[in-house]
Amino acid sequence: MSELNLILLGPPGAGKGTQADRLKDDFGLPYIGTGDLLRKHKEDATELGTEAASYMANGDLVPDGLVIRMILEEIEEKGDDGFLLDGYPRSAGQAEALADALEEAGRKLTAAMLIDADDATVIQRLSGRRQCRNGHLYHVDFDPPKNEDGFCDIDGTRLVQRDDDKPATIGKRLVTYHEKTEPLIDYYDERGLLRRFDGSRAPAEVHDHIRATLATLRLEERL
């Protein structure tokens, strides 16, 4: 397998970011988060960024074709050995468009990796997060501050709950995920590309499972 072209799927709080960091270290894959990619193009005032900004300024969604052009440009620049895509696609239509664009570029998807967790686990993980003004993260259950409760161990500033970590907001994000993005599970499963991982398990266990799965994919290709 000359390259690993991977898509990360899963609800917010399932651990995609943690596993993405480990996969970047394991395989040297560029991480392409479409939200970050859009912001970068906008801030750098690239041709694509300027075009995207015109839609965003009007409160419109950036067209799929424009997002895919950004993704392909990033892949061409950094993805000789593959890529790790997060945040896109979010629908079967987008998945079809991405597949067509990759084929035109002479590439194909290796796997869509679903890191799954039930709603209760997601809500517990996200609603328990606390952060200081300098960005240091804690969790009230899994990683509380060691010194004074409610204050950062590193800089002593007060820990707060971000608005997007409040249960009502998390609930809305989960509804959107189930309605809009979850159908991609069946889409990729029907095409033999889906690989499932239990995001409720410890990050190290999930990581080991992912590495074993990718090793199996490479072995199958050689047989």
C-alpha cells in the first residue's frame, strides 16, 4: 500500500483528535481538518480563501466543489504518503463528490475509520471539560486539577466551561451528527471501506486497534 488515504468519522467527543495526533506521529500523515483549512485560506487571503469568504460573509455554506479544491491542493502539497481527513465529507453527496475528485487525481480512499461512542459517553466527556484562559485543559472526572479545585495547576487562573461544552449545546451537535453525518457509516460500509473502533475504550487501546487494522489492510494488499 503506497499511501494511506484515510477519513476519520465519529461523533464529537469520541476521540478523533487524539487518534489523529497519534496517526500523524505513526505514519507521518498530514492532518487535514476542513475547518482549519478554511480558516487558513481565509486568513492568508488565497484565491480559494477569498472565494470562500464571499460565501461565509453572506451566511452561506461554502460550496462542496470549493472545499474539495482546497483539500486536493493540500493533498498535492503534503500528501505524498497519504492523508488524514477530518470534518469532510458530512453527507453521502459530499462523499460521492470527494471520491470522484480523488479518482481524477489518481488516488483512492484506503479506509473510512469510525471512532464511535454513544451519546452518554460523549456528553460525559465534553461536559466535564474545563479550560483556563491560556488553554490548559482538565476534566472534572478524569483529569481534575491537582491543586486548588477550579483553578489551573500551571498558571493559577480560573477554569471555565466553554459554551460548546455545555450539555444543551452538545445535545444539538449530536442531533446534527445523527441526522447529517451518521448516514455516511452505511455509505462507506456498503463500499467495504468502513473500519469500526470503540471510542469508549482507553485511547491507547483504540490506537492499538487502529494500528493493527492498518497493518492488516497492508497485508491484504500484498496477498
